[in-house]
Amino acid sequence: MIPTISSSLYFRGTYAVYVGLFFIFLITPLTVVGIFAFNDSMFPSMPWNGGTLAWFLNETEPQLGLFHDEDLLESIGVSFVVACFTTIASLVLATCNAFLFEREQFPGKNLLYILMLTPLVIPGVILGVSILAFSSTIANWAEMQFDYDLEFLRPGITLVVLGQFAFITTIATLVISARLRKFDSSLEEAAMNLGATRIAAVMTVTLPDLKPALIGAGIVCFLMSFENFNTTLMLVGSDAPLTIAMFDRLKEGSTPVLNAVSLLLMVASGVLALISVFFQSEKPGS
């Protein structure tokens, strides 16, 4: 609903009900998942057998808690490492992309920009399969020609990082470009008139102004990497990230420990999302 367009009381009421029902539809499944993390049962379903913290803190089977489940903790560690490397690589390239598309003019710029956006419209599974096929082809060729195995092109953490990096960089580029577009380039010119080099002006004037976008984009990249499943499933090796570990557990039979993991992920994601919104709300030059 557009606030500047007048509307009837009936329309505003109907719109409010629709928005309310929409948010209930989104929140209800998450709430149910969170509640069953405290169910004193071996299955994350009704009936309710009483509240318990065993799925978080218990040290013994069969109700082994999350904080004592070595397999799940290891998978969380793998996801954290993958997310950190993906975020750093994405931010570096996304910042370069933002300056390239916002500051430079060159033949084929529009085509290159469209190609950059392409990973956003390709399904994650297709992207993962394509990267796996391409990397495996190169690795097999190198092994046949030079008898040398390029292990980083085989399924594993490195390939997962490369696969996620392929599409997460695009999102970070859009976030940083939006901030850079609002930046007053005359501030850079003033710094250079005072004797600063172009690089020094960018480092001391432009990048500090881009800090909210860099932090916000970094948080978005981290969350998308940590919670990615489709692309990761195609590229994973023996060290499984959390999403793959949870998928494997679900195939064997779910227990409320997965609800406990999901609840912690929801809380952590919510906190990081609020931090991202806070930094994104800062005005340029503030």
C-alpha cells in the first residue's frame, strides 16, 4: 500500500489483516520448530511430554544435547570456516566490482553487469552441478596431462567456498554499489587537491563512508553462506557443513536436537540481521 494514495477504511483494514496473516504464516513454522526444541521426547512432534533442556545440555545418549554432540559441533565449525572465507573473498571482489560499475565507463559495461547478475537467477543446484563438472574436468585434465592432482578442484571445503563465492559476491556487489552511488565524489577530489593520491583518497575518505555497506554486506554474505544448502550439497566432500549434516540426520530420523540447532540459528540470524539493518540505516557521510 502506497501511503501517499488515499484509500478507504475498508481497504486499509483488509490490507492490515492480510499483512498480519502473512507474518503469522511466516512465523508459525519457526515458532513450532523452536518449541519442540524443548520437548522431552525422542521425536520432534506431538504429544508434548514436558519441557526439558536435554537437547541443549544433556551429555549422554539417547538425548545427547547439542553442546555435547561432537559431530554437530564439528559441522558448525566447518560452516563457520566456509562462511568466513566466503565473506572475505566476496567483500574484496564486490568492492572492486562496485567501483568498476559505478565509477568507470568502458565498452561492454552493460553486458558485463548482466553477466554479474546471472548467478542470482540460476538455481543453486544447477550452479553447484555446473561448478562441479567444470572443476572436475580441469582436475582430470591436469591429472592426465601432468600426473598432478589438483585437490582443491575436487569436492571439499575449497570447492564449497568457490561455489558459494560465485553467487554471494553478486549480492554483496549490489549492496556496496547502492552505497557508493550515494557517495559525494567531490570529497575524494578535495582530498586529492590537498595532496592525497587517488588510492589514499579512496582508503581514507571513500572506504570509511562505505563502512555501513561493507558491514551489512558482510553479514548478509556470512548468513547466506552459513545457511546455504543447494549449492553446497553438490560440492561438499568428507567435511560436511551444518546444513548437510542436518540433512543427513533427517534422512536417518530426526530428533529434537535438530530443533535445538535450528533455534540457535534463528536467534543468531536474527541478531545479525538487526545489526545489518542498524548499519544500513546510517546515512552517507554520517
